Amino acid sequence: MTEKNYLIAGGYGFIGSCFVRKLLEDKNNSICNIDKLSYASSLDSINYSNNDKYIFENIDIYEANEVKRIIHDFKPNFIINFAAETHVDRSIDDPDQFIKSNINGTFNLLEQGYQFWKELSSSEKTSFRFLQISTDEVYGSLSKNDKQFKEEDAYNPNSPYSASKAASDHLVRSWFKTYSFPTIITNTCNNYGPWQFPEKLIPLVINKCINNEKIPIYGDGTQIRDWIRVEDHINGINTVLEKGNIGEKYNIGAECELTNIQVVTDICRILDDVYPHADHPYDELIEFVTDRPGHDYRYAINNNKIKSLGWAPSYSWEVGIRETVNWYLSNREFLNSIMKQSYSGERLGKV
Ligand SMILES: NC(=O)c1ccc[n+]([C@@H]2O[C@H](COP(=O)([O-])OP(=O)(O)OC[C@H]3O[C@@H](n4cnc5c(N)ncnc54)[C@H](O)[C@@H]3O)[C@@H](O)[C@H]2O)c1
């Protein structure tokens, strides 16, 4: 086994921490996690006790000098960028931070990564990768009968969040085209699983039910999202790192399209089973509220390209969501402590 140095940006967030937990399983991996520790981060999500190959630096990737310092000190073989502001509602209320982190921050990682890579030996250059973690939201919205998005489809972002992610993807692509910097972009769909900040749909709904609070659903709840267990996504990222072609994009989705109302009623059904309320079924907490501005109707991604690399999702929705509900029930202190770090925007708490 060869030793590899992984520089992970945003490794204390929901998906980044899952990736770091996976890397920690292999003692050959050296990991440097850089994260600004936003409201969405959880230090408890990574247990690195007795592992001297894990280091954390509290760095904002908006700070170019800090990014430069850590890249030159750590000497990565891989840079993987999970760091981003990620909540669409926050991007509508306060887009500024999305531009700084998602666009300027990605630029700093790219440019400093490229300056470091230029000085490597030819074999080190060949095996180096810069992987950008992106979203299906950059493609825009589909109608019910449209075909799923493919990698070659044009970007059509509709929210400040998706526009900032689209901009960063374009930068990443151009550093490959212009400088031959070995980048790859992955576009994933809605992830679910442990350690997700409970302003996002699934932990939010679980938390509302546990606290017997109303579940406000945007519009009529018929918007469709494509869902993947976060561990399946992480395995897909590793597949792309190992077998993906530089300069290309890979969709990582599990072909699991569900309406928001379906997701919510499934969670209510599982909770009725494993944590029943004395007085009523949980779906009685559902209420419909005025829709989000510019709310995309449907996201769905075609996963044939990554499947051709030998990857396939392992979780069914029913197993994945049941385990996830049980995880949040067993980790109530995570839901409680993290909600204190929430914000007071007018869209808070809607799904
Ligand atoms: N969660 C999803 O369903 C989903 C779907 C598609 C794509 N993505 C993408 O995956 C990536 C990770 O998403 P997530 O759900 O884990 O997000 P998250 O909000 O849970 O975590 C993001 C992490 O990045 C860190 N971060 C943000 N800005 C930073 C900065 N300027 N400098 C350093 N650290 C910074 C935060 O502190 C946090 O720890 C993002 O790029 C997101 O766009 C997520």
C-alpha cells in the first residue's frame, strides 16, 4: 500500500466528515482537514483518537495565504474540495458568503494547488488530483417527463447557491483546460445520512417530529429530488479518484427520485413505528406554506457514466432512511446542540 496525503477542505461538514471517516480506516492515509468551522460543522463527527496521521487546521479557504501555507506544508497528493456554503434558503437571504466561500474560496484552492503542482516531479504530477464536489442543482430544473441530467448538459443554475457552485465548477474546468491542472468534478444529488445539520430536509423533519412541532412544507410538496446515502456518495468519490479521467465530470446519484411530501411521510411512517407519539400519527404535523422563490421543480441525474467505472449504490431508500431515522433518534444531543447555532432568516425551518 502506498501512502497518500489527502487535503480535505470542508472536512467537518456533513459529507466531508463522512469522507474523512472513510479515509481514517486506512492507516496509510495522511489527512489534513481544513475547515473554517461554520454553523454546519460538527467536531464530534470525526473520531481520530490515536491517529497521528490526522491533522486539522482551522482555515477559511477565502484566505489565499493560509491556503498557500497549508498546501506547501502538507504536500498533498489529492485536494478534495467539499468546503462550501450549502443551504439554498440562506443563499437567498444572504448571498455574500456564498460568493466568498464557493467562488473565491475555490479559486484560492485551485490557484494555490496549481502553483504547488507545477513544481512536482513528472510522476507526482501525473498521479495528483484536484477533485471538486458539486451538485445536481447547477443543471437547473427539470419537468416531470424530462430526461435525467447527463454530464454533458449545460449548466442552468437558478439560486444564488447553485449559481455560485456553477461558477466554481467553471473555474475548475478552466484550470484543466488552460493549465492542464488535473481536475475532476463530481455532481451529486441530495445526500442523506448521519451528521447532517438539521436545517436540511431529513434531519429537520425528524427533529420537528421528536419535538412535536409543525412541519412546514413549501408549496404542495410535489417537488422531486434524487436521493443518495452519503456513504454511497463517498464510495463514488473514491471510485472517481481511482479510475476517473482528468478534465471530466461524473454524476453520482442513486436513481432514487422522490417528492418532498413522500420523503416527509416516509419519515413520519418510520417514526410512528419506532418512536410513536401518544396522541397522533406524525403526518398530522404537516402543514403547507408559501413556496420558496425560484423553487426548482425536479432534479434527477443519470449515473451511467460512474456506473461504467464499476460503482453502484448499495443502499435502498427504505433501508437507508430507516437507519438514518434511527441514527438521529440515538443521537438526540447532536440535534439539540446544533440547533442552537441556527439563524433567524425568514425561511428557517421550512422544507
Ligand atoms: N448535502 C447535499 O445533499 C449535497 C448535494 C450536492 C452537493 N453537495 C456539495 O457537497 C459539498 C459538501 O456539502 P455538505 O452537505 O457536507 O455541506 P455542509 O454545509 O454540511 O458542510 C460544509 C463544510 O464546509 C465548511 N466551509 C464552508 N465554507 C468554508 C470556507 N470558506 N473555508 C473553509 N471551510 C468552509 C463548513 O465549515 C462546513 O464544515 C458542498 O460543496 C455541497 O455544495 C452537497
